[in-house]
Amino acid sequence: MGWKLILPAVLSALAFAAGPAAAETELTGDAIDGKPVIAKLDVAGLEGGQVHKFFFAASDNSVGQSWYVPVMVAKGAGDGPRLLLNAAVHGDELNGIAVIQRLFADLDPEALRGAVVALPGVNIPGMLHDSRFFRASSDGGFTENLNRLMPGDPGSSNPGKRYVGRLWTQIYDGNIDFAIDLHTQSRGTDYPLFVFADFRNPKVQRMAELLQPEIIKIDPGLKGTFETTFVENGIPAVTFEVGSPKVYQWDHVEHARRGIRNVMVDLGMLAGEIEDLGTETFVGNEYQTLRAEVGGFTEVLVGLKDRVTEGQKGGAAAQRLRRGRGRARRALRRPRALAGDRPAARARRDGGPHPTQERHGKLPLRLLSRRLEAATDRPGGQDEAGPDQGCELSRPGIRRCCGKGWRYRRRGS
């Protein structure tokens, strides 16, 4: 992309020059490819019935230039909720970018109520380095995970905290009512369509159901993530994992677009009916992990969403998976595994009744309540490999609350 700075006098002739179009949004006077650069966003001051495109000067880099984050706002002609769509918080997770582009291509702002605020490239340094991490050049260079630093601090000496702190204070705060943070799995592995959602908030639960992913993980959240920070500040939010990194997977992209449209219909932002995406969704709340104790080459014996049973192996010469049955949730694409690595995953049922099991509607959801992750031991091991030869089972400290085998249903529109 050629980035061209345009003088304020020239900027005044652009589409956003009219005062009311960005009454409270702070313009820096610069523009990139004809799109104004902003220091602060105010959705309320934007003119309705239009799509507005900006670049946000998030922070300065070490050569005196700004990191410019793209911001798109579809401001409806009528009043309604404001929905945030984030993509590429991890810079190599690309499917979410395509989801936002396709959604905006179909949006008619004249028929929209409320606003869609989209950042189709949050982590610009990570995107430039084809990396999930935010890269800073101070102290010889280091990387950080932006999805552990929210809400940040715009005055911090830490570059990552400063970056997300400005996003929080200048873009998100006061401009959004609901949020969907689009991610993918890390490189070298595959994911199904997967949602993390804090079901203690019924609005969060509703959003997760409407997206109709293949797995929903009932999750209390993780401090420092975008999703949890939004929820803690009264903004219902979910993390939507859309497949694999570094590629566009058009079937996943289209499913996510249609799921987000369902959320918008349910919120009254769009006219129409909630669409059945034909997904068999498992809902769960706890997972266990099997990790390789030695490095080596891996033959993964289960595929994503395969039905798996107690005693079935997840990889060549791996320890057999324990307790129950379910479906594979994670699969390794690269053949090599380090000691402690997680080449495959398995999900299974367990637990006590979930308080919302009586919900019902047209679209069935099957219940999952545990995620297992399986890895292998050294190549050439034996079928009956034990803990000393294969993988050790460990349990993260995640609260169990789901019922075994309850049929779970979405509410209709």
C-alpha cells in the first residue's frame, strides 16, 4: 500500500470534510490513500447512512512515524446498538480481516440501525512481521501478546501497553455496546470454528449461540484479553476463533460472516430472520491437556471434530486418552513436536446440570463439556505406551458447570 500524506487544505475536499460528518472525531490533518487520519473516534458525531473509513494513529514507532490502524464505521440511518468487530489482534491471524471485508461489502448503511465499528488490522507491527506478536524495538527488540495487555495504559513506558491503551481510550471507550474479537488458532495447528464466551452474562451467551460455531467454550475469561476487558466494562463480548492462521479459509470466513449477521438481526440492527447455518455445536466448559514429554515426529491419529472414545489414542504411541468420549478439537499440521507440545486435541462430556439447559428453539445445540488435548511420545513407540513413554494428562484450573449429555437449543428469532 502506498501511504501518502495529504495537506489539510486538500483533505478539506474529501468526503469527510463536511463538519457534521466527524463533529467530535479528532482529525490530525493528515490522510493515507485519501482516508483521514484520526487521533480519536466519536461514532455519535458521524453522519448516519454512510460508511466512514479512517486510519487511527495508535502510537509512534522508533523512526518517528505512526502505526496506523484502519478503522471502518458503518453508521446506520437509524438508531441502534454499536457492534465492534476486531481482527488481527495477533498479526498472522487473517481470516477475521476477510470476515470484516465481506460483511462491509454487503452492508447497506441506509438499512442499518446503529453502527458497526470495525478494526480489520489491530496489530500493525505484528502484521508487518507476519507474527502473532506485537514487536517493539526498544532494549534491542522484544515481542508482546497484545491480548494479555488490555486495557493498557496510554501513558505507559511499555510500547504494547501504550498501544492498546490508546485503542481503549481513543477508539473503544464510549463507542461500542457489543464486541466480537475475531482470532484464529496459532500457526502449525488447525481449529474448528470455536467461541470463548462467559455464560454468566446472558447477552454473551446469546451472541455465542447466534454465531453457531462448531464448539463453544464456556469460559470465565482471562485477565488482559480484549474479550474479558470488554465484559468487565459492561460490554458483552466473545472471542471467535475462525480456523487457521496465515491463510484465508473462505468456508470459515463465510460462516463467520453469516453468524455475525445473525447477531446483528437479533440486536435489531438489520431486518430479517435468524439463519440456521446447519452447525452441530458442542457447548463445553472444561478441558484437559495431554502433552508430549519428549520431542520427535508426530503422527496425529484423530482429525478435527472426529468422534473419540475412552482409550483411543490421539497420536502414534501416545498415552491413551482417559475418561469419557467426545470429539477432536485441535489438530497439528506440522509433524514435529517439542516436549510439552500439544499436537492434537479431544473434547468430551462431563459435569453437572447447566442452569440454562431448558432453553429451546428451532436450532439444536449438542452439549460438550470438556476439551482434551493429546500429543505423542517418541517415534516408534509401543501401542500400549504408558506415562513414562508417552504423554502426561494435566488439568487446567477451569470451573466445571455443564451437564452430561443435555440437549442444548438456541432460541429462535
